[in-house]
Amino acid sequence: MSHTDIYACVSPYWDRTLFPLRQTVNSFMSLRLIALLALFVAVVWQPNNAAAHKIFPATATVSFDDEGAYRIEVKTNIEALIVGIGAAHEDTDQSPRADRYKALRALDAEALKARFMAFSGRWLSGIAVRFDGKRVQPRVEALILPPTGDTGLARISVIRLGGTIPEGATTFAWHYDKAFGSSILRLKHAATDEMTTAWLKDGKSSDPIPLAGMIPKTVFETATDYIVLGFTHILPFGLDHILFVLGLYLLSTRMRPLLVQVTAFTVAHTATLALGLYGVVTISPSIVEPLIAISIVYVAVENILTPKLTLWRPFVVFGFGLLHGLGFAGVLQEIGLPRDDFLTGLIAFNVGVEFGQLSTIAIAWLVTGLWFRDRPWYRARIVYPGSAAIAVIGTYWTVERVFFT
């Protein structure tokens, strides 16, 4: 059977099934908005909306005192460290060692402390602290473990390391073993009260950092770092943002609807990214993350229900863009922005995000639009199944983030 014959069979079915549904949905715009509000309220009132299983990078905050000592405070998921769940998995449940992780998560603080101290030699061997290129061995000075609490939630513990700065040392460098995941380095300079930050992925070592004062990066270097960070937050790491952008792309083969949506989305997430970083707007990730999943479902379902840009869709996309911007702000808040180049870093990160979004659209267009957008079966074979798949994934994330995290 030819492609034309298949489409001739499928098209009447879609028309008979979806046209009345489209008409009904388009007559009840207010019901859509009420449904979204109801979902928002449901999310807000869930008591356990934390990121339960997601693996976050370790945060290492380094400081120096006037007596020649250094302190490193590492915030991390100790249970994941012990069982060996690292960068290979985005979520602890994805690991074949998930059962061992859950058993450790159920331990009380004292029992977990004993397990970590037995493991600490292996962990310390994967950390390299260097002064002037020479490695020194930090010691574990304290271990702060939250109580067991809700075992469905990740427990973020604090490991305090310390040691003595070699006499005459002028630079500091940090390395975190790839097996333990990525790390965010935050270094406080004693003399200038400046903060140096770096997101170190896949076992990358930091550059040597001066102890006496920070050698400022040029505007170009700072901008380049944060453009790359913004881009990689979309491609390849931001699957939820990728699916949302693909949902915008799939609505129509015409350029104008895509530009209208992307513009609305960009303006919105730019605004809340800035407001979130300046502390003007703060919403818990436990609320933002489920709503981002809901936004994915919404645009995907609407792609199936209507073949064109409706009057309200740009406004809805704008509203969802505000949520995505808060998600972006959460990433930068974890990493930190250089105080002297705050605006440069903020703008550059946003530019990187835009490059990531445009690259996503370009790839989708090269795979589908360039070859097939004028074909009569484009919606039946590409838009409908593609949007349905996106909606299913978004629905799964919504349920997971609302009820199981």
C-alpha cells in the first residue's frame, strides 16, 4: 500500500474524530484556563513535592582563614556516593543499584555516618586538592546528616573537610572524580571577599585559582563560559525544555506561528530568569518543576486539537515561559554568578539558552520540516504521533513530580 493510500485511510478518521473535538475545545477556552489553575493548586498543595530521586552535582564551597587553614564544605547525596550512583544516571531510580540506595536512605543519621566513614577513604582518594600544583590530603572534620525523614526524598548531607595551606602557596585547584558526578566549585577569596564559581562536569579539574585575589576574566571569557552553560542546559541536558520547544515547533509548518510562540516564550523566561536571580521572584522548585511538565502536556495536546495558532496560545506560552525562566534561574543560583560580571553572566546564559532552543528547532526542521512539511500526510504522520509521544512523557513527569517526589 502506498503512502497516498495510507493517508487516504487515516485522514477521514482523524477528520471525523478530531474536528468536532477541536470545535468543542475551541469553544471553551475558559475551561482550559480553569483546568490549568486547578492543576496549579493541586501541585501547590502536595506536601512532598521535592526532587526526590534526581541526582544533583555536589557543591564544594572553599574558604580560607587567617591562620593558614582551608575549609571545604561539600553538600552532596551521601547514599548515592556510597552505592556508586553517579553521572551515568539522572535519577537514582534509573540505577541497577536503586534498591541498595533505598536501603541506605532508610538508615538513621548515626548508622549512615558509620557507613560513610567506612567509605570515606575511597571518596577522599577521588578528590584532589592542590596548592601550586601539589596535591595535599584533606581530612574529614565533620559530617552533618539530616534525620531520616521521608525516605522518598533525597537527603542532602554536608561533609566538612579541612587542612593546612602549604607555606608560601599562591594558587588553589580542585578535582572531583567523574565517578562521583559533577561538582560546583565556590571559592571565597580571603583578601577581596570575591567569589569564584565553576561548574565542573565529567571529572574536569578547575583552573588554578589565586589565593590572594582573583585574576578577573575578560568580559569575553565570562560571556563564553555562560553561553556554553546556557546552551548545554538545553542541549543535551534539558530534556523537558527540549520537549516543550518541540511542542511549539509541531503546531504549524508556517514560520509566523513559530516566531510568535518563540518570541512570547523568550520574553517570558528572560524576565523571570532575571527576577529570580535578583531575588524578586522566588518559587520553590517543587512547584515549578511539575508545572513545567504540565506545560509540555498542554502544548502537545493542543497541537493535536488544533492545526493553527489560536488567539490565546501565545498568552499561555508566555505564562509557561515564566515558569521555565524560574527553572533556568534555579540552575544559575546553584552555580552562582560572578559579582563584578553579574549582568554579563546573566545575559550570556540567556543567549546560550536561546542558541540551544534555536538549535533544537533547526534540528527538528532538518529532520521533518525540510522534507515533509508540504506533504498532505504531514500532520497525520508527524504532528499527531510526535505530539502524542510528547504528551505521554509530559504526563508521566507530571504524575511523578506531583505524587511521587
